[in-house]
Amino acid sequence: MWSEWSEPEPGLAPEHPRTVRDEPVLLTVDGHTFRVGQRADQPGTYDFDWLTGPHDYGFTLGGPAVPMSRREMEDAIRGFLAEIDPATGYLRE
């Protein structure tokens, strides 16, 4: 079970929105690891840093100040990865 006081582990994300906002979490989706954090000054805005990607790259999602669930974060990551050109590691043109 994930504890609010433990270090994030790959593949695990808390469902508690306060934890996401206060401490970034690590998610491993389809073999790719992302650090996900909610901006404290912009509730509902999440930064996804692609830690295992070939470049210093990632994406940001913003919306209503409603916390994202783990499944929503994973779906967002899968959508992002689907747009990446495997030959370049960047978004397809």
C-alpha cells in the first residue's frame, strides 16, 4: 500500500490529490517513467516530465481544479507517447 510519507516508487501513484500537489510521483507506463506533479499555484495543472525519454522532454495538462486520478494520468501519458515519433523521440510533425 502506498503511504503519503513514503518515497514515490515507479508504477505507483497516490489517489490522494494533496500528495500529488505537494510531492511529485513517479509513474511507469508501457516501460516509460514520468515524474508527475501538480502545480501548487495552478490547481488542475499537471507537469509530466519524461524521465526515460531520449530528450529533456515532457508535457503539461491544465484544466479545472479537479484532481486527476492515476488512470487519467496514465491515459494522458499513453496519449502523449502515441504522438512520439520513435525514430526521433519528438512529437510527430
